[in-house]
Amino acid sequence: MLEPAVESRPWDEQLAHDDASFREQLAYVLERSPFYREKLADTEPDGLAEIAQLPLTDKQELRATVTRDNPIGTHLCAEAADLVRIYSTSGTTGTPSYVPLTATDLESWIAGSARSYAGSGVSAGQRIVSTYTAGPFAAGAALASFERIGLVHIPVGIGNTERLMRAIELLRPGAIVLTPSYAEYLLEWAGERGVDLHGSTVERVLVAGEPGGGERSFRAKLEDGWGAKVTEAMGIGDIGVSLWGECEEQDGMHLGARGFVHAELIDPETGRAVELADGATGELVLTHLRHRAAPLVRFRTRDHVHMRTSPCPCGRTGPRIRCIGRTDDMLIVRGVNVFPSAIREVVTAFAPAVSGHVVVRPQAPGVKQDPPLPICVELARDGGADASLAAAIRERIRDVLVVQTRVDLVPWGSLRRSEYKSTLVER
């Protein structure tokens, strides 16, 4: 552990610390934020125990307050002179949002991210090569966490695979950090050129940026190809980078940002609170506890997660999560919720007959779809379109996810690869 006194603190004790922080944070927000003064005018929660009484915050609400004179929004609390950095989100779900930070906000981001990544087993003195850009996106702040851990950081960035492979060959890093999609793409790139990634010095593959790293079949594919242990981390641009990080037990991501962020679960359809019990699922909702620039209260992340609260052998306390998928991508087929990432996990188990690349192509606008749901499944290299394979995949999806699909097998290379994030739904 990077900070044992914090990471192994009994969870009840942590919640007591967080309750005090939340009360101060709420008072700060009500004093300085026009957005929250109006939104929370009729509520008086008694600490974290009653936080569910507060309304949820949606990204669209924040965007609606943006003007030319205030491009951040009316949830901004800090003075311009107190800001040290302004990031933007990637705009995956629409127009990018600006995320300002004060010096203490930036320190909280780095501290939480360092705990998250250190949990994967990387340690001071080890070399790590990164593929995240340090440009406008919030993910760039995570790079400073490597220095905090004491790693020898080799930044390569996005879009230059040959440079990345050369760095792995010549500089012999023990770890690499990248998106799951790029980790998969590199296996194909290396295979086509006779590069032995399995025999490289990389022993740990740290994936983040999108769901997938925790899918059992997909993870097994990456670990087999890289000859390395795969762990994942997760952040939310509006809240913080690498908030959650998986330890070597590979049984869910621990809250590295404990003390800085409070986590809840809600039912994504009703908005009602879901108890943080072992095995619970729901949409992740986060609240800043010690943020100054543009703090958020009960922010809907749109990430659908599975919660674990049982003790972890690593000694870290508190809840840990596995991201199932984004509620934005979720489809409903005759009352059944379907996540594209879950479809990919089922399909990947059919390797080596398939490449593992899938695309869901809904026929109707909106979330609700009539069966069968069309899915394109890419065959393995030199694979043939076998009707029995398509039938087997269709039956497995029906058995596991309880949804009827139409499986179309397409040739190797038909579906687009990505050096960043994959698109699993195409309309």
C-alpha cells in the first residue's frame, strides 16, 4: 500500500471522517455556487446519512448553465486567481466540459490516483510506459501519480505504436498503462509483425479509460497475449482521475480516492438509493468531499457497476467495484437490460474461432429494441462463416444474458480497431 494508514483504515472510521468533510463541503458549495444554492434550496440533510435526500446532479444540468462569460458553469466556486489548471472531458457523451482545479484539488487527484495505481503491484524504481496524452484531457493528471509512486515514467502518448514498441524493446519497462482496446490492438499488431509481446519485460498491464479490463474472458485474452497480469483503474473526468484501482487480487477496484470522494449506488431508472451491500448493482453516484474549484454533489456518472464489500486479502478496506458498462450504452430488449460490454464478454469466450471484436447495431432509435438484437461478430484470422458457430454464439448469449440476438459473422479486419477507446454500439 502507498498509504497504509489511509487505505487500511476501518470503513466506519473512514465514514466518520467523510461525514465531517461532507458537512464542510456542503456549506462551502451553498455559499459559493449559484447552481447548488438554487438546486438545494429546500433540503437540509443531516450529514452523509441523509445524503440520498439531496437531488441528483446530471451532466446536462451543468451544461445548461454554461455561457460565453462562464464556460465552466454556475457550479464554479473558486475565484479565477485560485485556479491552476483547466482540463476538458473527452466529450464521449456530447460536447466536452471544462474541469477547473485549484492547487489542492490537483493534489487530491494525484494522491488518489497514486493509491489506485500502486495497488496494482507497481513499485518505486520500476519502469512504466504510458500511452495517455498529457494534453487537454483529465487523464493527463494521472501521469503525475507515477512520479508520486516513484516509478520511472516513459511517456509515449497516443497514436505512435511503432514508437511504443521500440520503447518496450529497448527500455524494457516492467509495466504499461493504456486502454483495454489499445492493449488488444497491440496484440494483433505484434502478431502481424512477429513481435513477441508475451516474451517482453512487461509483467503488468494497467488498463483504464473504458469498461473491459475486468471482463473475465477479455482479461484472459490480454493476460495470455501479454504474458502479464492485467488490472484496471477507473476515473470520471468531472470528478477525478483514477478514482478506483484494482489490487493484485483482481477482485474489483478499490476506492483510491477515499477521503476525497463519497460513493453511492442508485437504481438508474428510478434514481432511488441502493444499499452498498456485497453483490449489489446499480449506477455509481459520486460526491466531492474536499473539492474547491467546481465541486459536484451526487453526480450521476452513468457507470453501471457491481459492488463488493467483503474483506479483501490485500488489507484495503471499503467497497470495491467492477464496471459492467455505461447506462448510456445500455439497451432494453423486451424488458431485459443489455450492456454491449457483456455481449463482448460472452463472445470472447468463443476464441480462437472469433477475434473478440463485436459491434451491436440497434435498428430502432432510443434505448428500447425489439428482438432479435443485431450483433456483428468478427471471425478470427482465416476463419470461415460457419452457421453452427453463429448459432452457438446466439444460444450462449440467450442463456447468459436472456436476450434474443441475430449474430452476423464478418471477416477478420472488418470491424474498426482503436488506439484509444472502442465503440461497441453503432447506429
